[in-house]
Amino acid sequence: GAVVSQHPSRVICKSGTSVKIECRSLDFQATTMFWYRQFPKQSLMLMATSNEGSKATYEQGVEKDKFLINHASLTLSTLTVTSAHPEDSSFYICSALGPEHYEQYFGPGTRLTVT
Amino acid sequence: DAKTTQPTSMDCAEGRAANLPCNHSTISGNEYVYWYRQIHSQGPQYIIHGLKNNETNEMASLIITEDRKSSTLILPHATLRDTAVYYCIVRVRAAGNKLTFGGGTRVLVKP
């Protein structure tokens, strides 16, 4: 149980374009999801907390207009990287709060490469 | 959340027990110790958590010192598939509470 999926697993896009990453909780409802970014050889950095039906809460230093988060249903949150630049190339990982709201379950990650 | 300190890396032999230490000297009374691991290019995987008692599940054992200032994750029989970065995190087990990842320990299991 408590499976989280992400789509796509990897994406390559041109500089200046936007790309959307989906995070789904497959067998449970998640009122809260989290988005992380991870650069090579570094740890995960929390970008934002996504709550179903309300605006996301962004961590300090994360541009909300660049990283658009939508949590329109209890099983789906999306992260859109707008006007992507090469420095946005990273591994993006989502997690969802489990059924008891205490534990986080992670997706497999999405590798974004901006050329 | 309390800060944790872990060795940057460690090697262990396949089939032997791997003991991963974590220091969390400023842990508060209501903070739990969590362990996650991340295999290369995958999302983190939950391993185990505990408050003050030792815990065991099918993946690992967690030994927490009596003063709770440090803990050890034990992988009883390490396999090559256990090669990963292991993160020790302390946090209040409250609804919606964030996880803060430190540097973790890069564990390499060698044949």
C-alpha cells in the first residue's frame, strides 16, 4: 500500500519552454503532498508543500511563479516548471502524506534536463 | 527539527551486518528518529522509525541510546542492493510535518 507515482520519469525540454510533472497517490488519498529538488551529489531540498484545494506553501528562496503547483484532487499534484532554464535541470521528487497523515511516501522521481 | 550528524560514507561487506550511526544530541522529547534510504536515481524509501524503544522490522533494526542523543541503524545481512545513501532524520511526528534531509551516509556494500 501507499504507492506514489510520478510522470514522466525523465524529460528533456528546450530552454524557455514549460514542463509539467505529475505526482499521484495510487491507493490512498493525500490531502498533502510535498515537492523536493535534488541536484547531483546533494541531498533533497524541500521546495513546497501542496495542500488539496488551497495554495501551495513555498520554502524560502523558491519562486512560486516559476514553480507552479496545483493540487486539484486528493490523488494528484502537479509541478510546472515555467520558462525552464538549464539551471533548472535537476531530479524532482514528490511525496504524499500517508493515510494516517504522519508518514511521507515518496515517488520515484523525475529527471528534468533543460537544453 | 533537531539537527543530525552522520558519517559521510562507509563501506561494508556483503553478508555482514552494517551499523550506521547517527548523532542527534539536541533531540527534543517529542521528536522521533526516522531512517530513509535513497538508492541511486530513485525516490527515498522509508526504513524505520522510533521514539525511545528499540525497533525492528523486516528491513532493519533501530537502536536508540537511553539518553536518545544517538542511534544506530542496523542492516543485519547487507546485500549489494543495500548500497544507497541513508538519511537519519529527527522530527516531531505531527500531521503534515516536514522532513528535513541532511547529507546522509553513502553506504557501499562490497562483495
